Amino acid sequence: MSIQHYLDVGQLPHFDPDLADNPPAIVVALRERIGRVDGILISCPEYARGIPGSFKNALDWLVASHEFPGKPVALFNASPRASHAQAALRLVLDTMSANLVESASITVNLLAKEMGEAEIAVDPQIRRQIVSALEAFKGWIDEKSRVPEKQPVDV
Ligand SMILES: Cc1cc2nc3c(=O)[nH]c(=O)nc-3n(C[C@H](O)[C@H](O)[C@H](O)COP(=O)(O)O)c2cc1C
């Protein structure tokens, strides 16, 4: 399994529906990247009981894309307190026809712990949670790719 970080959320221009069919190059690149991956892991904080505007902006650029609908998505929530943003994300992702994989979506308690990546990776409980969620995500994707597409019915 290979995991790539998408680092350009903050570089995306604000969503403009007039450009949705002919978007800026950075949006084209994001959509192409989404098209190439088997699944998307979203780890998004909660701001003022909602999805941070910058992240919702990124999702808005993907609403009219061909690449996003049907894509397997797992939510990695880092704060047990942040339930509102997770609920809002679920609603938005459902509206965008994502395939939300619940068995791969977890809440890891990192609230106020100030742990770095290295500490998170060796913490036995957190490590177990993350590894089993990644395995569930991979298993779900592998299983899905084995299911043949429904054939059109002859009438
Ligand atoms: C502007 C702002 C608003 C926030 N609003 C909420 C909130 O409504 N609910 C919540 O659980 N956490 C809220 N937080 C906390 C963040 O979700 C997050 O836990 C905190 O920024 C720590 O993240 P970090 O470890 O990446 O810095 C807010 C943080 C900021 C900066």
C-alpha cells in the first residue's frame, strides 16, 4: 500500500461554478490525481463545529468531476470531540456519491496530546487502530474490484 499526502489544499483558488467545466490547472491536477488513486483518506479537523472552509472548498471543486463519484473514502478523525464536522463530512461525501467505507473510518484520540508522527507510529493502541483501518480499507477496495460491473439489461 502506498499513501501520498495531498499538500495543495491551501493553494486551491476559491470555488467558482462558472469554471467548474474548465477549471484552473491546479484543480485539473487534483482531479487527475483523484482519478489515479484507489481510495481517499480524509483527516480533517473541526472548526467552529463545521468543516474548515479550505477543505470544503477543495471538495466543492470535485463535485462536478468525473473522478470523485464512487471513489472509496475513509475518514480518519483525530479528535473524539469533533463530531459535528465528521457528521457534516458524511453528509457532503454522501451527496457527492463517495463510497464511504465505515469499517475503515476511525476516531483516534490525539486531542491535546501533541504527539508527533514518530510517537503516533509507535503507540501500540493508536498503531493497532490505524493499521486495522488501513487493512479494512484495502480489503474493501480489493473486494470491490473483484465484483463484476452490473451488465446492462437487454430490453
Ligand atoms: C478556528 C478554530 C476553531 C475550532 N473549532 C473547534 C470546534 O468547533 N470543535 C472542536 O472539537 N475543535 C475545534 N478546534 C480544534 C481543532 O479541531 C483541532 O483539534 C486543534 O486545532 C488541534 O489541531 P492540531 O493538533 O492539528 O493543531 C478549533 C480550532 C481552531 C483553530
